[in-house]
Amino acid sequence: MNLRRLTRLGLISISSLIAANSTMANEVADFYKDKRITMWIGYSSGGGYDRYARTLARHMGKHIPGNPKFVSKNKTGAGSMILTNEVYSTLPQDGTVVAAVGRGLVMEPLYGNKQAKFDPRKFGWLGSTNNEVSVCATMSSTGIKSYDDLKRRGATLGGTGKGADTDTFPTVLNNVMGTRLKLVTGYPGGNDINFAMEKGELDGRCGWSWSSVKATRAAWLKSGKINILVQLSTSKHPDLPNVPLILDLAKSEMDKKILSMVFAPAAWGRPINTTPNVPKARLAALQAAFDATMKDPKYIAEMKRQKLELNPISGKQIQSMIEDIYQTPKDLVAKVAKAAGDDSAINVSKASIPILTHQGKITQLKRKGRRISWKGPNAKGKLRVRGKTKITIAGEKVKSSALKVGMSCTFKVRGVESALEVACN
């Protein structure tokens, strides 16, 4: 018997429904008042996932009853697999955790990856700020100019970990399309891969979100520093009418089916989820807050300033798509799993992440010293300070808030921006 009929029969009143909804809203507000929500990001700072997630975190709290504050933290490792496992089983299950995780990881349990210790259908999905088209790109200096070059000459690409697009897509291309790609994996995030490309350590990367390319490397595009070789998605991006779509290059209908399933997660772009077992009223409030943020004029304006694409889908849409994918016939799943997981056709090596030492003066501080800009005699840069960063002034251990503009410091950095030590005079 539906709700309207019950109401007509007098078995339930509109006033009682309103009262119930009001009670739930008050309970949610009471819980979140003076609370802090952690936005966990499964990649290093400066990349696409990081920028999208931090921008969302700056606006979403005001749309949640009780107006909790957000704090953003990076948890890198294995293409966000480490974080995804923690969100599923070890982080608080009360609605104080949200996470930005790799879209491709949803597929890993389906493929039988034993490192994926989660069921994606049990997460609380909040939504995605965009759907996505990924590309393969190479530095122009390599002379690798087209998709055909990937088949004839090959390329050495950077990856972040098993299950991430950066690792899965090159593997699939070798297994299904016969490309000759090599993979160097284990970079903390896309920004670190870009740095290695610039230094000539890598030829390029596949599984690079087109929205990230535009937002973070617009200068490379304008100057012709990179070549965009092929689109990795189920449909073309309007920005790239002359760049071939991988599905159009498939050699058979079965290959096309395999590729379609591999690239299906592009529909949920950069997904945001929360832990399983969050009380229903809080989960509903988080989902509603995400949807409201997508329409927030201030949020939209900031996205435009950062040149970040905004074409959102809801958490319920993501949930429905994941449920549908997990109904795929087993024989097709087996073929897709082999294409995505069989490393025999690709040379895989481990990335060596350099630890560099810089000297210079602090020129700017943000977020109580957790963001540092510095300038030295021959170089300058920006750093992110985390909980494990060792900070000293004149040999005494201090908090980041004790740092001051103008201090002369030695910075020990892993990768591009991750500060291991900050030692100031």
C-alpha cells in the first residue's frame, strides 16, 4: 500500500511525516554540530583528484545540518587502494569520513584482485563532480605523436598503483590492442608523474583525465609541449573531435565489449564516498549536501576560476551503475579481468621517488603553516606539510604554526611537494 493511499485512509498524517522529518534533521544537526569531517584523498597534492576534492570540501559543510567543518588530508599508496580499504573497514563509520578514491578501483573486486578488500556496493556514494574522458599523452620531445606510434615504437608511462587508471589502461591497451607500452609505477600522484615526464624520465602517461590536463597543464597544451594521442572512454569529449576514440579502433566486437567495460567507470569521474554502515539519516544528509553544493553559486564560481569541469552525477546514480556492472555475465568479466590484470604483456618496474634537499627562505604561509612557499638562490617551490613532517626551529621541534615568513630553512622533500623535514634557523 503506497503512502498516498495510507494518507487518504487516515492511517498516517502529513503532519506526522513533517514531524518525523524534522526530528531526523534535528538529530543530524545535533550530531554534526561542532564536528569535523575529514576529506581523505587517495592521491598526492596538486593533481586532479586533489583539486576537485579540496574544492568540494571548502563548500560542502555549509549544506550539512549542523555545519561541520571539513579538513582535507592526503593518503597516498597503490593508486588509492590503501585508502579505499581503510574507508571500508578501519575508518570511523559514523559519517565523519568522506573520501576521494580512484574511479577504477570499483572494478577490482569484480576482477578478483585480492588486494581490494572491499565491496563497492556497500559504500555510501555521495556523487561525482564530473564524468570523465581520459587520454594518453606524450611529451612532444619524444617524437611519439600518434596512437599508431604506441603500436610501432611503444612508450614508457608513469603509474600510481595497481587498479588505478594509470596502470590498468596501459595493461589493457597492450593485451587487447597490441600496443608496446612499458609502465613505471608507484608514483604518489599525477603531479609526480608530470614532474618525471618533464625531466625526461617518462615519455608520458595514459589514464590522464582530460579535465586535469586542461586545469593543471594548460600551458603545456598551448605551447604544444604534449601530444594527445587517443581518448580512453566510451564516448568522445567535445574538446577533442580529431583525437581517435579507443572503441572506434577495436579490432572485433568482443574487444569492443571488453574496452567498454574497462572504461565504464569514466561515467563517475572522481567519485566521493563515505564508509559503510553510516546511519541512514546522516548518509541522506551527506548525499543531499553534495547535490546542494553542485548548485552553490560560490562553489560553481570557484570551479570556473580553477578551470575544473562541472557536470555532476548523484550518489544514487553511481550506486545504480555499480549494481548494474556487478550483474555482468561471468564469461565477459573473466575476459575483462584478464585484459586488465595480466601483466605478462607489459614491462612493469617500480618508480624511484627522489628525496631532494632545498635551501631557501619562506615567502608565504597558508593554513597555519601547512602550506609553504619558498625561494632559494636558484630555485623556488611550494610544499605541503603533513602530520609526519618533522619541523624544527634552531634544533627545537615545533608545530607548523610556529613557522614565519622570512625564515631561512632547509627543506627535505619526497617527490614534488611532500615535505619530510623543515629545519629553520
